Amino acid sequence: MSAPAAAPHATRPAGNEDMSSTVRAFEAYGDGDWDDIAREAIGEERIVVNMGPQHPSTHGVLRLMLEIDGETVTEARAGIGYLHTGIEKNMEFRTWTQGTTFCTRMDYVAPLFQEAAYCLAVEKLLGITDDVPERASVIRVLMMELNRIASHLVCLGTGGNEMGATTVMTVGFTAREEILRLFEAVTGLRMNHAYIRPGGVAVDTPEGFTTQARAALKNVRGYLKQLSDLMLANPIFKARLTDVGVLNLSGCMALAITGPVLRSTGLPYDVRKDNPYCGYETYDFDVPTAKGADCYDRVVLRIEECYQSLKIVEQAMERLDRTEGEPVMVADKKIAWPAQLAVGGDGQGNSLEHIKKIMGTSMEALIHHFKLVTEGFRVPVGQAWQTVEHPRGELGVHVVSDGGTRPYRAHFRDPSFNNLQGVSVMCEGGQVADVVVAVASLDPVLGGVDR
Amino acid sequence: MSDVTPGGDQGSALQAPADATTLELVEVKRGMFGADGSGDTSGYGGLVTPVAMPAASSRPYGSWFDQVIDVLTEVLDEAGVPPQEAIEKVVVDLHGADSADAQRAELTIDVAREHVVAVCRALRDDQDLRFELSLGVSGVHYPHDAGRELHAVYHLASITHSRRLRLEVTASDDDPHIPSTTSVYPSNDWHEREAYDFFGIVFDGHPALTRIEMPDDWVGHPQRKDYPLGGIPVEYKGATVPPPDTRRSYS
């Protein structure tokens, strides 16, 4: 390129008269290629771009540090910790039952999985795994699979939104709304349920739930069809996602990346099949896999997994109808809360009728109720590990008890936390725009990452 | 609690070492209801409760556990690592099941810290073991477990054989060093950083052992038992609710 004769360089420091300024600024001119101008302007300096922690496409407060060369990412690192709230430490100061209230807030897009994994681990320590009533397990499976669909819908919806496909987002979130309404009917809340408790679930499903759920799921099926129509054959969508963010099987194994990302490499690893819990071995469903190990395949897989979850939900609802009226909590009154939950006249809490019964019939029952709720039950000394298939991969819970009424230690191996280690491998060498797509295909939820 | 003996000795090379004749005492609790001094009218103030983790199990462990331990012993021997030194003890947690065949039975191998990398390598690479997947490192702080206050707990999974086991490695507060396993399981990178951040366990040989959740200039390691939870009293409808770590404790 030819620079004007007056200036030896294509650029000159702006404001020559004020060289004392510590902030370096450059002004570029010339008629050459931008690459040449940039090379002369900054030479061998590295450009490091901070993406986040408040960037809308980083799924919360993920910070990506990208070293870029033009549009190419040469190095990518993820910085986390912006949403660390010390949930694990807090759990050490609450009873075992209160623990569910805390762990549900970790990965807030898939709260029921943390609850289920934690409760299964506590039940292991208590030695009551076999005593959990069938209906409780069925409800757990049903809720988890509904939650898996809701979580995948958020992943697909926000992933689409980040690429500018707003309709994908609106359809995804409308469909999720149907499921959140079901959650609200069962647990009273749309998120942060604290519904699954050690020994079973907090309260039985409301009357007419399966009818309501069947109607809602019919709509969800329709929305899923819309989503796959919108995305899977769309040439722009395919061009953005195909062969982007590739991570092969050995990469996934080395980085212990599980879930849809691992299955997109062709390995059908699913904890529900590999190490079943909650009676998953009795349900009929497939583990979909793909071959391409890229972002597009992960979208296909997530949609397919939603259909598989619907299949499980339908089977669970049949069982729910069959076990109508059966208990949803272990019979052991030293563990089960006397929680015949009903809304009282004040709009919350237990019903007056129930409280009246406890207060009026037995003083011991009242003492017992009080002790169980304030002090909690004791859990034998030891440690337990439980994993469940979370929408994002394998969620592990390590609980340690010192024989007291509180967890001595509760550790959550959140799949998003682990999977974010793959960001470097998936993004380096690609374009900046592909970073957004690659991170979306990992589907990290920072509440779970940072805990 | 004093009548506990180690589970037999059938002459196996992998019995619990001779000095493990007592339970692994991790804590001694005193009193109850958090009341001590003159305020204690319950009579429970003098209660002393030793807290001990499950003791070493004896052969046969049951299920596939024996086979895994046998193969591991063999592989370590071949690699020139003395298995008796590397494997400190083996604990089988049945979690209320009748036998180790139950799915919820768990195998824990306590590994001497200097051999943890060799043990991981053997567990990952041998075709009869094939624990390809490391599901992270969980730190636990037992301030009363003298000389081995810090525990790093590794959970491994074998996709090939559908098996899971746990490795437990200890270090003392005075010398909180454990070799990094990132050379065998690269996925442990962030997990070891987390254990360092929260417990102060220094993983020697880690490529970049920095804090991961807490700010870089944070002082202290928040999940240790001697680190306070913090919090302020909250007033609600005239009553004051104390912060959780100063409330009455029942255990």
C-alpha cells in the first residue's frame, strides 16, 4: 500500500503535541487493506477482547477473554465466579431438608435436577433408597423430564436469539411457559421449587393434574415441531452452526464433557441408562446420538431429547394415574415432614384444619413436628455420591455427614462448570461470531457454574 | 465406640495398615442444643459424641470391587509403585443395602498423596479398569482429623464397564500439598482450582493454580470449617433473626 509521502507510517499518534498522555490513541488512514493498516498501527501487539461478564449472549455472567487477530480468535479463556453465592457453604448451616431450598437455586434453569440428585444422595446416606414410595419416584421422573424439556427449550430459544432468530426465542419461551404452568400447579412455583425432599416429594400432584399436563404437552409437541421447522432445514441456521464448535470424542473424554455435547460425538452415554436412578431402567426411551460433533448436531440432539422426554413423561403419567392416592413420602415419621400441605386462610402455609388436628389431638405429635422442622433429622456418618443426567450433562452430588442434622459438606459437580473448560478448544481458530454459537451449544447456566 | 477393630486380616496385601486399628475419628462433639455453661439445664451439656467415618472394610468386598482392587494392585506393582503404600485403605459403603451388588454400594479407595497420579493413571489406562471419566475433585475439611485435615475426593466413572469409584487423598493443614492429576485427567483443571480456592489445597504441578470463584485478591479459603459464614442479624416484625452461623445448633 502507498502511504502519503508526508507521513512515514499509515498512522500517527493522535494529538502529537500532547505526547505526555498515557493513553495511546491511533488514527488510521490510507487506501490499503485494513489488515495492512492494522499491522502497521499495532504491529505485533495482541488484541485481547473482554466478552462479558455482562454481554447478553454469554448466558448470564460469563466472562470470555478472547485474544483476536482480525476476526479470528487465537486464544479463548473463560472467567467465572461472578455469580458465586456460597450455596455449598450455606448448606452446611441449614438442616438436610432445607438443603433442597438452597441447591434448587444453583442451576436455576433446571432446578429439579439438583433437588433430585441431592435427595437421592441423602437417601443413600440414610439407607432408605428402597423405601422411597413408587409414586414419589414417578413424580420425580415426571418433573425431571418436564424440566429437561423446559431447559432444552431455553437453550434452543436463547441460542437462536443470539444469532438473531427472535422467532426461535419467542416460540421456545412460549413452549416453556406451558411447562412452567405445570410446575406451578404441582409445586406452587415456577422456579426454585424445593419440591423434591429427602424421602420423597413435598406434596402430591393436584387433582386433575394428568389431564392438565396432557393438554399442555400436546401444545409443547406442536411448539417443538415449529422449532424444528424453523431451525433444522434453515440454510442460514445451518451455515452458522455446521462444523462450528467441533469437539470430538477424545476431547470430550479428556475434558469430562458430558450430556448432549458428548452424545453429539456418537457416544450414547447417559446416566439414566448407565447408572439408573428413580427407576429409569423401567421406562422405555432412547438415547439419541449424532456424528458431527458440531453445534448443529447438538441442536438436533436437544430437539430429539425433548421428544424422548415427552415419551418418558407419558409413561410416567400412566403410572401416576395407576398409583393415585398412594404415598409420596417415606413412611418413617422420623424423616417425613408432616406436610399435608394446603393453603390456609392467610394464603400460605399449612391449612388451619391440619394445624388444628396436630394441636388438638396429640401434644407429642406437636413436639415431634416442631423438633423435625426446627432441628431436623440426623443422618448417619459417612459420605455418598450420586449422579443424575442433567440437561447439560452429568450432575454429581457429594454429601458428607458427621451424624448431625446438617450436611457436613455438600458439593455439586455441576455439568456447566466442567463443560466451560471446553470453551478454549471449541473457539480457538474460529471466528469471533462463532464463539457465541459455540458457547450457546454448551448451554452453560452460570448459577450452576458459580454456585 | 472403642470396640471397633479393623475388619479381619486374611493375609491380603491390601488390608488396612496396622495403625488403622481405630475408626477414623474426624470430630468430637460436646453438648447438645448449643447450650453450655449455666444456661444448660438440659443435662446434655456434658455429652461427648465422637464422630468417626466408616472404618476400612475387609475382604471380600463384594461385587466387582475385589476385582478392581486386585487389578489395580497388579498394575501398580508392574509400574513400580508399592501397592501397600499407595492404597491406604479400602472402604465399602453399602448405604443400607444387603450386599455390595446393590447399585448404591460405593467403593472408596484411600490413596497416599504421593502416589495419586500413578493410581489415577492405572485406573484410567488399564483395560480392565478403564475409569476414563473423572467427575471432579471435591474438597472436605476435617479440622479434627489431626495430620490429615484436608481431604480431596475424586470421583471416577468407567463408561466401558459402567462402574464408579471414589479416591480419597489427604493432606495436613501445615503441608497442604497434593500432586495435581491434570496430567491424567485434564478435566480436573478447574476442579482442582476450585478445591484450592475453597480449601487451600495446593495441587503441585497444576498448570495455573489460581482462584476460580473468589476474586484473585481474596484472603482465606471460604469453605474451610474455620472460615466463618458471615451474615448480619435481620429484624423482622420486631424480632431479630441472628445470622445462620450463630443460631442454635443441634448437633
